[in-house]
Amino acid sequence: MIKFENVTKNYDTNVGLEDVSINIDKGNFVFLVGPSGAGKSTFIRLILKELEPDKGNICINGMQVNTLPNRLIPQLRRSIGIVFQDFRLLPNKTVFENVAFAMEITHQSARNIRRQVPQVLSLVGISNKANMYPNQLAGGEQQRVAIARALVNNPTVLIADEPTGNLDPDNSWEIMRLLEQINIRGTTVLMVTHAKDIVDKMNKRVIAIENGRIVRDEYGDYGYKEEDARLHTGDYIGGGYRKYVK
Amino acid sequence: MLNSLKYTIKEAFMQVFRNAAMSIASIFSITAMLLILGIFFTITVNISLAIENVKDDFDTVSIHLLDETTYESASTMILQLEGMSEVEDVHYLDKDVALEQWTNDKFADNADIFDGLAKNPLPNSIEITVTELESAEKVAEVAKTFDGIEKINYYKESVDKLLKITESLRTGMMITMGFLVLISILVVSNTIKLTVFARHKEIEIMKYVGATNWFIRGPFLTEGIIIGIISALLSSGIVTLIYSRVVKAFSMDVSWLLDTGPVPVGFMTFNLAWIFLALGISIGACGSIVSMRRFLDT
Ligand SMILES: Nc1ncnc2c1ncn2[C@@H]1O[C@H](COP(=O)(O)OP(=O)(O)O)[C@@H](O)[C@H]1O
Ligand SMILES: [Mg+2]
């Protein structure tokens, strides 16, 4: 469950989010859309407590995030799985090790890891590549590994920041089917995207942000024209440090 | 907990090897630092020991009596001195006995040079052995109040001078050590900074997946400690080698200078190894903590 109450976050002079209230219930599938610089990444970083809000309340999976002590941040993040546009796999670890890594971090036993990792690899349909390295995989396969890593600790929420941004349409759709399947199993999915066709066809709840404000929140289509959608790409991710060119 | 420990140690060793060039550079500089420290240490300990031995030879106070002081009044003095807790032994030394001893000791070959003396130049004296050198002064103070005394001799001042020399040697060692420790911490922290930087992607992912800060720090801390331990072992080995050679050379050439000889190799190197290990580990740990402060503050 993700709940924002009148949340404001500014960066010096830039508006990040302005008086945003959102309620995403358990099991929801939500697209977060909007032009570049609208505040989508800010929204995600507030959920992860990478940023502190200037005003308002944030409640994630029953944890009051804005007052959560720093030592409980790991606990918060373990209840959230996260997937990025650029996959962020470790190049010197195999597929299996990349996923196992997320479990090692949470102090799990080798026995647990040996049991759990193959299960989640088979869920994302990449069991046969368990011993390969990321650079031996296609983009779509790498994203599956990233999703497996995000899921292996059984988070209640899966956040995907433009997960199909680096993928061709076929692979994008495969990832979407996977996310939908994960959602059906009960995981809340929050996906940031500029892919108009995907949002249109999926027909899920769509939240649109512009200039830090929610301008639309309803079930249905992407809501922007194709030309606008193109302007939305070339986004900054991860706090605006890196630019991704398609 | 055990799983994390295994993970931490495994990762730390991998880091040390992956970053071999820098690890070796850090090991070299810490080892060099520990060796300099070791040289200082062995010298200081040996000199201190020598001085302790010398102190034993100088824990006497000698009261020279005037010629007119009778044996009876000397006896009352001796009685009073014997009552003091600082005094271990007191005895009266007749000037004729003293002369005889003196001539026998120092001028055994040509004792006849004193034959021509009409009068014994030495005084009668009371010879006191004090329990420890530091009490000599107190005993002398009491003796000053006696009548019929010519002068009081004791060696406190010369021993004090020696003590001052060791004291400044020790201070010098401390300052040099502090300086070297600081440099070593900087070198280690630079090495670890490189690993942290090389792994910043991994660290970022770890944070997203919910690793605790200590879990992230663990391998880096351990990396520093491993570097420290390797340096300590290396320098212990080298110091043992060098010190045993020096001790051997000493016992052949110059052992007659000291009554007791240098501190035994086993004792010295055993203690030094522990000091090296403690220092190496602290330097390694401090180095990694310093390097991680800026990188892992969230
Ligand atoms: N670290 C930052 N420092 C200053 N301004 C920032 C920072 N991160 C984001 N912003 C600004 O906040 C606004 C929202 O950014 P962001 O949340 O990244 O948008 P989106 O992800 O929707 O493209 C933009 O105007 C951006 O320039
Ligand atoms: Mg963004």
C-alpha cells in the first residue's frame, strides 16, 4: 500500500512534487506518466526514503516513511522491489548470483538461496540462463533477471522505473506480461513509463503528473498524444544524474 | 548472522585480490611503518632495561663522618636509619677498612703509592642501601639532620639524567609513531576508497535491495583489517629475523658492556607481534572507516 498525503518536495528552486495526495491499494497495477521533469522519479525516491519530503505524510506498507528512523530504511526497502530502465545488474556475477545477491544482503542461508533463486528464475522464464553473465544476455533477458532480483525477497510492492525504456516492442510486451502475472499473484505494481501503446492496451489505472502536480488519476489510456509522448522520453533517471538516450 | 559473516569475509578477500596493486602498496607502507616502530621499540626497551639494571647498582647512600665523630654517635645514627622503611641495609665502614678495600680494588698493582701517605685521606662512613633509588633523597634528608657529618653522597642525579634520556626517547617514539600511524591510515583509506569507488554500482544496488549500512561496510572494514593483519605478520617476521641477528652479534662482541645483555629474542618478538597485530588491525579498520564516511553516509 502506498499513501501520499499532501506531499511537497522542492529542490531549491525546482519543483519536485507539489501537494500530492495518492492512494494505491494493495494489488493495484498503476502507470505513472507525465513529461520529463514532471516529478515521477521524485515520487519514487520519496517512497524509498532516498529523499525526505518538505511537507506531508508518506505511508508505505504500513510504515510511516517520513518519520521512519534511518536504521529502519533497509526494512522499508526490503518490502519494495525495484527495477530500472538500465537493469543495473552486476556484470561480474552470473544471473544466479545477481539474484542470490539480493538474498545474501538480507542475511539468508545458502540453503534458502539455493531453493528460492531457481523458483524466481523460472517465474520470470530465465532458468536456462542461470549460469550466464549479464553481457551474454539480450536486453529483455537482462530485465527479467532484474525483475527476478526485485521479487526474490517477496516484496509487497514492485516499482518499475521505465522498465521497457531500453527494449524493443516484442521484448517490452514480454516484460509487461510478466509484470501483469506478478500483479495477479498479489504484488502491487507501480510502473513509470512513456510507452503510450503499452498504457493504452493494458487499460489500467493511470496517474499523470505535470510540474509536480497530479493532473489526472483514472483507469484508461495514456492520455497524451503520440507527439507529446515522444517528448516525454530522453528522461533523467535516478535524481537527474544520468541521461538515457534512446 | 553467520551467513553475513561468511559473505563479508569472502567479499573482503575478493576485494583485496581484485585490488592487488593497491593492497600491496598499503601492505608495504604499513609494514615499513611497523618496522620503524619496531626498531624504536626494541631500542627503547633495551635501554630501559639497561637503566633498570644500572639503578640497582646505584641504590646506595654514603654518609661521610667527621673525624671527631665517635663510633657511639655513629651507632645512634645507624639505629635511627635502620628504623626507616626506605632503608634496606646500614653498616659502618671504618676508614682504614675503606682504604684497604679501595687500594685493593682500584690500585691492586701498585698499592704502594699510598704507603707514603702520613694520614688516611678517607673518612669513616655509614653505608646505606635503600630499597629503591627514589628513596635515596629522603634518606639523605634525614641524614642531613645528624651532627658530626662531613657530607652525604648519592647517585640520584646521574640516574635521573639517564631516566630523562629514556623518557625523551619514549616521547620521540610516541610522536613518530603517531605520525606514522596517521600516514598509514591515509594510505589504507585511499586503497579502500578505490574499492568503494570500483563497487559504487554494487553499493547502490545493495542500498536499493535493503542492505543495512553495516552490511555494506562489512567487506570494506574487513578488507582494511586483512591488510593490517598481513602487514603485522610480515613485519613481525622481519623484526624477529633482524633482532635475533643483532642479539647474536651483541652477545659475541659487546656483551661485556652490560651485565644482563639484551632482551631475549623470543620475549621481545612475541610482545612486538601482538603490538603489531593490534596496530595493524586498528590502522586497517580506521583507514576503511575514514574512506567510507563520505561514500556511505545515507
Ligand atoms: N537532485 C536534484 N536537484 C535539483 N533538482 C532536481 C533534482 N532531481 C530532480 N530535480 C528536478 O525536479 C523536477 C522533477 O524531477 P524528476 O522527479 O526527476 O522528474 P521525472 O522523473 O518525472 O522526469 C525536475 O524539474 C528536476 O529538474
Ligand atoms: Mg525520471
